[in-house]
Amino acid sequence: MKEEQWAPVIIMLISSVAMGSVNALVKKALDVGVNHMIFAAYRMSISALILVPFSYIWERKTRPVLTFMLLCEHFISGLLGASLMQFFFLLGLSYTSPTVAMALNSMLPAITFALALIFRIENAQKLKSRAGVLKLIGTLICILGAMFLTFYKGLQVSNPHTHPEAIDNITLHNNGHDQAKKWLLGCVYLFTGIVLLSLWMLFQGKLSVKYPCTKYSSTCLMSVFAAFQCAILSLYKSREVEDWIIKDKLVIFVILYAVSFSYIIIYAKKNNT
């Protein structure tokens, strides 16, 4: 096999390792007691700030006219792929473990394929072909593998701090019934987040046709809308202004780490597909 043929495989391995490390560190940050949507709001705000100069300088001559309808579609894109997705995914991660998060995340291709069939984006007639049969087998393997790993909790990788919310979590974990209930609820939240991400991928495919500047400008618009949406969703858990002042160095590091690795993964995938 030639070197260029190995590139996609290597990128997939690096992406999986990066995503696993991000989920593990985010879990540790959530155990401190930080509002998960404040965490997401900072993440999307930094993302938007990074993308503004790139989108302005490199795409100002090729960027299509931004209409009101396109703004609405970018708002929906931010809602599906960033704010609501992170609301459920991070909430589920706080209730479970990075092992479960990665297991359910592996269902993303299968769920996306199933939704594409439901919305008739994928041609059902092609399922009779050899490639279609392989897709169905792959979908089944993804679902069964994720369901199996969901029941494996794995080793504890976090050490909750002395934050009041973290202490409450420890108390609940001492009760086996409450722990099982939270674990199941967390899996439901994670699955909901993955479904939203799948819907976003299908929606983004349509949006990229109308607004082809998806590399920087479209992502920047989505991040701006998502930052405001995450800020509003943060009211679900807390309405104290003090919660926005993050002093814990671990949380600050994890936010920056998550943003940087997200762009490394996205850039690598785009240049190897």
C-alpha cells in the first residue's frame, strides 16, 4: 500500500486518540462542577474568534452574499451541531464515562446512514448492491458494539474536587440505585447528542451547497450563533454571574485543549477526504 493510501487510516487513528483524550479531560473538568454549557459557550466563543480573521482574509472575495435565509440556516446549524448537541453530550458525559461516550460516538456513521435513508438522502435501491450490504453490516456492527460497550463502565479517570456539586455527585454514586439511574440517563443524553450531530451532518451537506465557504466563514457563523445559544442554555443549570468566572486552571486548559484539537482533527480530515 502506498504512503498516500495510509494517510486516511493514520488520520482516523489520530482523530480517535484525540477525541478520547478530549472526552477524558472534559470529564475531569465537568467533575470540578463547572456548568457544562458555560464550558461550551467559552469553547464556541474562542472558536469564533479564531475563525474571524481567516474567514475575512481568505474568503472575502469568494464568499457568497449572506441573505436572511442563510443566516437562519446557520442558526439552525449551530443549534444542531454545537449548542444542543453539546448540551446533551456533555450532560451525558458528566453522568457516565469517556468510555461510554466514545462507544456511543462510534455509532455516528450508523445513525447518519439510517437518518439518510429515512430522509431519502441515501438511495434505498443501492442497498441491494454489494456496497449497500456492507453498509448495512457495518451499521449493525457499530450499533451492537456501542450497545455492548455502554454496559462497561471502565476505570475511574477523574478525581472530583471539593466543589459542592462534585460532593453531591459522590454522595449519589455511593447509592447503587442512583448510580445505575444516572448511568442510564447519561447514555440517553449521549445518544441524543449523537443523533443531533448526525442531523447536523445531513443539514450541513445541504447548506454547503448554498453557502460553499464552509471551511472558515460558515463554521465561524455557526460558532457565533452557537456561543449565544450555549449561553442561553447555561441558564438551565445556573443563573449566577460568578459561574462565568473560571478560576480553575484545569478547566481553562481543557477548554483551550478541546478547541485546538477540534481544529486539528477537522483540518486533517478535510485534507484527506
